[in-house]
Amino acid sequence: MTATKNRTTALVGRLLRQHVSPLQLAGFVLANFFGMLIVTLAFQFYRDIAPIFSGEDNFLHANYLVVNKRIGTGTTLSGRTPTFDADELDDLQNQPFISEVGHFTNTTYDVHAQMGIDGQSLLSTDLYFESVPDNYIDIDTKAWQYHPDEDSVPIILPRVYINMYNFGFAHNKALPKISEGVLSMIDVNIRVNGEQGERRFTGKVVGFSKRLNTILVPQTFMDWSNENFGTSDPQPPTRVILKVDNPTDERLATYLEENQYEEETDNLDAEKTSYFLRVVLTLVIAVGLLIAAMSFYMLMLSIYLLVQKNAEKLRNLLLIGYTPSAVAQPYQLLAIALNVVVLLLAILMVALVRPHYMNVITALFPNLDDGTLLPAITIGVVLCLVVCLLNVAVIKCKIRQVWKEGRVTKE
């Protein structure tokens, strides 16, 4: 059976070589290559740069917005305070596009911190801590806890601190740059001083945030330290954190503008930019798929012409007992081989092009993950598999049609 199948494949292969048009196959490969390249490169590019615009943060979800009152000459003259009172917090909570409202808690005592990198002093200054309810922080609960008998306090630093070190201090002092993953190199010595005494702590950096321009500590530490070192009078919040269903909701933007509130890190603009980017790349991918569809049609037309030229010989093979599947196999193998060649060429081209734009991106955003070629490979393999299955099915249908025509002619 296997020998018969091999003889059929060899016989039909010889028929193919007699009438195959290299130009037609080259045209298919070229067109399919461009379609595949556009789809894979666009998808890879989107996955590479999406983290820049998505507004995602390791510790703050994308649908959380940090909002404060707009401060300026107008607000100063009008006597408007930068804090949120109870009525304003209730009004925020009653908005249909806002799911939850949390507020930042500030220290009511003095804080002095000395920061360094691997033993090199970087910053020594007075500052303050802030905290938000723990449910707003996406981090391991065990790593974000504080007990009063401990001298180590988990903290989240603004990402600008590591940028300041890498592009300022490290560059001028010829020191090695560090990534966010090397947290053990960061030394933070903290001294708190209030009405009820003084105490020293060691800051344990658990991560960085690009959307919080403050040093964040656990709510448990904030409550305990304010009670033991600060004043007893609660301070109204100057910033609130909002959980929204859709950060790009126009009602949200209008509400913030009407009340002279502003979102600290321009996350709304980032979401709109990300949406626009997705629309543009969707159109680009659609063009690539259209080109791939046209190349699929071109290949099918070429194979139809080959089958039509060899129709009489193929009918004879079918009439003497060869199955339609055996006769169709060489054509199917040809289509699959061409599609695999196109896939490999497209992935190779993406691998050659990607380092050029990634060099520019990483120069502008050094903390961006380099990523891998997996998105391009995945979408390429899926597209290639779909096209191959369609090729196999269409070719089999065409050979069955020739077989049925031969049987009708014989009768």
C-alpha cells in the first residue's frame, strides 16, 4: 500500500513538473510573503510597544486613576483648598462611571530619608510618605505587611528615582546602571520624628511605580506611625484614587474638567493613544490579511490550472484505482511547502527588522522589557496553519470534482 502510494506521488509529481510555472509560484510566494510579513511585523510591533501606552503598572491597575485638584493662580486667588472634603468625596462616589473612591493618607510627622545604590549615597532629603488601602495595590500580601516590632518597612518608589540614578548619577560617576529587578542594591535609611518621639527604619524596596509620584508605604504602617509619632488630628486627603470601568469614558473626562480635577500621570491620554494605536495596527493587519487572501487565491488559481492541464491523465489514474486523496497529495504537499517557506522567510525578516526599532525604543524607554519574537511566531504559525488547511481542503475538492467528471464520462 505504501509503495503504491509512493508511486502515485512520484507519477503525479512528474506531471506537475511538466506544466508547473515557476513565475506563477514565485508570484504566489512573493505576494504571500508580503502579506505574512505585514501581519507578523505589525502584531510584533504592537506587542513590543503596547506597554509604553497601555498605562499598566505592576502595582496599580490600568482602571485606577490618581486624581488631585488643579492648582494654579486661579485656585489660589479663589481660596480653593487643595484637599477633598466629605461632600466632594461623596459626589465622586455617586458618579455612575466611578466604581470606587479611595483616598491617600499622608504622614503627620517629619520624615528624613537617605537613599543609596550599592553603597553610593544618592539622595538625602526630607520627604513624606503616603498610603492607599491595600486592596488598591496589586502585590503579594505577605510582601506588603508591616508589624510594629519590625524595623524594616516595605516601600514602593516612583520609577523616576531609578531613572534619575541611571541617567544622572550613574552616568556622571561612571557607575553601572541598574534595572528594576536588582532591588537588593537599593539602600533606604529612614528617620521619623514627631511629637511623640523618633525612630529609625530600613526601607525594603518591593518595586517601582510609574503612576505614583510618591513613596508608598503599607496602610498598616501609616496608621501605626501616625498614631505613635504624628498628631491625632486626621488630615483631609489631597489626592484620591478612583476605580473606573472605562478610563476613556468621555463622561469621566468631562467631569474632571468641570470640577478642575486632573489625573496625575495623563493616563487618560495614554489610554486614548493606545486605542488609536490599536485601530491603526488593526487596519495594517487587515491589509496584510487581504494580501494573504489574494495570494491564496493566486495559488489556488495556479493549482487549478495545473490540474486542468493534467485533467485527462489524472482521470486515468483515478479510473484505474488510485484514490482522490493519493492523487491530491502531491498538490497539497506543494502548497504546504510553499506556505512553510513563506512563514520562515517572514519570521526571518521580522527577526532582522525588530532590533532596529527596538534599539530606538529601548533608548527612549530603558526600563521596557526586550520581549521575544513569540508574538510574531505565534500569529505566523496560526495564519500558516489556516492557509494550509484551506489549501488542502480546496485541492481535495478539486481532485474529487475531476474524479466525478471522469466517472460520468465513463458511464
